[in-house]
Amino acid sequence: MGAFHAYDIRGVYNVDFDKHTAYKVGYFIPELLSTGKVLVGRDCRESSPEIHEYLLKGITDAGADVYDIGLSTTPMVYFGTANYGFKASVQITASHNPREYNGMKVSRENALPVGFDSGLGQIQEWIESGKPTPAATSRGKVVPMDIRQDYLDFLLKFKGDYSGLNISFDLSNGMAALFARDIFGDKPGYIFEELDGTFPNHEANPLIPKNVEALQSLVREKGSDVGVIYDGDADRVMFVDNEGKFISPDLMIAVLGHYYVEERGLKGTVLQDIRSSKAVGEYLAPMGCRMETWKVGRAFAARKLRELDGVWGGELAGHYYFKDFFYSDSGLLASMLILRVVAAMKRNGVTLSQLIGRIARYKNSGEINFRVEDKAGAMEAVRELFTSAETPTAMMDFDGYRVEFPDWWFNIRPSNTEPYLRFICEATSDELLEEKVAMTKKLLIERFNAKI
């Protein structure tokens, strides 16, 4: 049962879970969420049709009805859940993972995420304990449901004037292709827009540098103002500037301030994850925004933004959350809003690289992954190493540790989905950054036999 994680159910199909797991997940969801109706969508992966078949069989055997929207982006399922008042939904997807992976993202009423601590752990326990799954006397039915146009109409309310922009898109052979041309038209340059769950051109993970190289080349070749790349299920989006440089996704939280504050006059609370650059809050504070920092992942972020009644939020991994979108994340919506800002800046003679240059004030290590057996001990050792030599100005301990000092900070946290300890560091100079990263590597390799 290695497929049950903090945020979702995900793993190598037929290794970490199989069709029988999918059946049982489907069977137990109506009981878990006290509903007789479940909305279901799926991505284009090779294994999605089989998972879909068994998931639906489980739901209907439990006596609940399935409202099947077919091929969809993950945010389209969130929209369907909240917009039509469903108390349960499942998107079959492995998001950005390689082709052999698949999984299920489960949501409850108002598109609130169901994570391990809020329901997935209970389903895992029921499966592992062999809880019976007898077919109900009145079997549920499968109702085909077409919500594509409603979702597109919702998105188009946020469309800006992009006519002055030269845009390049990489759709990663993923689900963003369902909507990209309907939103942005035929003028931009598009690559890898055929739905293909084998991901023949590159893995649908824009955080891996080699997966962005084709888009960077296209931006340079076309002289584009901006490049946009989505992950496999279109809940994440990342950007390349006019010089072909990849932009750290957390910085786009600050860019969104120009839309929400300057265009719409909404200041309020903004959410960032514990790995986000200090530059984000420093850029948004003069606009009148109040920053809140919280745990990594949709299972935590979507709930926190709703709890705070925040206006928007984002993560280093390229998720962006919006009060406008049921406090959920959408790669397409995020790109529409950010491109509005890029277009407005261009009209004022400011390029995207210049805008990012105004925001990014620090040197950043990016996330460094350490394979470590004793994750808890290693985190404590790194914290002790630095706090024993220097007094912190701030310390957070709700997702690993984030420890801040006057001219640098670090976050060290265990991955919720992979066997890694993740470290990120930011400093006012390259020299200071290199020193702190080197000290961390030395400690973890020598004392904990860490592998990078």
C-alpha cells in the first residue's frame, strides 16, 4: 500500500497499487464522504482507462452513482466538485510523474482536498484490514456528464488582452491541451500539444531542467516575451522569461500581486509555502498584502487559504491557489492572470526578465535532495549546526524547519511523496550561499551517510 501519501494516492501502477486497489478506493469513498454521488475525471495516461473502469465499478457496487466527465484536467474536477455541489470527486492522474505512474486525487465538498490525515488513511486502513465490499442491493449508475464548456466559460472570465504578447507554450502532451487554444488562440507557438500519456517528448514535470529545454529553445527562436509550460494534469504551471531563463515558481506569487492589487484592488492575505523566497513577501508588503507561510502541498494549502480567507497563494512547485477558484489550484487560471501582468508590463516598456529582476533579491540554492535513512535525526542535526553558531530571527517547525537569520535562511523537510530529505537555502551573496550549502552537505554526508 505504498501508494497512499499525504496529498493523494499515487505510485507505479501494478507495483504500488493495481485495479483492485482502485476498486476498493471507489467502493469506500461514498461511505467515507457520506454521499451517493461521486464526480470522476481522468487524465490521458495508458493505465487511466483500466483504473477508471475499476474505480467506477467500486463506486457503483457500493450503491452510489458516478458522474463521469471523462478526460479532464485536475482543476476541471475541482471546478465540477464545487460548482455543482458534489460531496466527493476523484481525478485519476499521477500529475507530473513518469508514464509508469498513476494515482487518484480525492476531493470532498467545496473541492476541499482529502489527504492522508483527512480520509485517505482511513481508506488505507479499511483496505489493509480486509473490510468487506459486498455489492449493494441497489447498484449505482454511471451518468456521463459534460462540463467542459461550463469550465471554459468560467476560465474565460479571467482572460486578458494578450494580443501584444509573443507567447510560447509547451503543453507537455498533457491535459492542458484540452483548453489552451480555446483560451489563447492560434497566434502563440505551441509544442507537444497532442494528448499522449506516454509523454514521448519529455516527462510532464517542468521542475526538471531538461524538460524545459525545448520551451527555452522555442522562446529564443521566436523571440517570445514569455514561455509557459504545464505539468501532466494542468494543476501546475511554470514560466520562462524573454531571455529563455527559467523563473523560480515562487516568485510568480509576487507577480500575481500586480493583478490582484493593482488591477482589482484586492490586498488581503497571501499564502506561500515554507520554501518560498523572502523576496516574495518583501515585494508584496509595500502593496499592502499580508503574507502567511504554511506547509507544502494542496492538502494543506487549499485548506489554509480558505481558513485565512486569503486572496491567492502559491508554492515553489508551481501550484497557485485562488479564492476566485474555490481556494483551489489551477495552472491554466494562473497562466491567464500572470500573462495579463506580463502584457501590461510590456505596454509600459518592462520585460518579464526586468520584472523578475525587481523581485528576486537573493541567491537561491534551489531544492537539494538528500537520500537519508534517519530523516528526523538529520533535520535536528542541521538545525543544531546553524542555531548553535548564530541566533535566528525566526523559526518555523510545521513542515520540517525553516530557520531565518539576518542575511540568509534555510528550510529542511522530509518529502511527503519521495524518499528524500529536501534542503533549500537562500542568502544575500553567492559566497554565503555556497558556504551554508557546503556545511550542510558535509554534515549530512559524514554523519548520516547521505546520498545526493
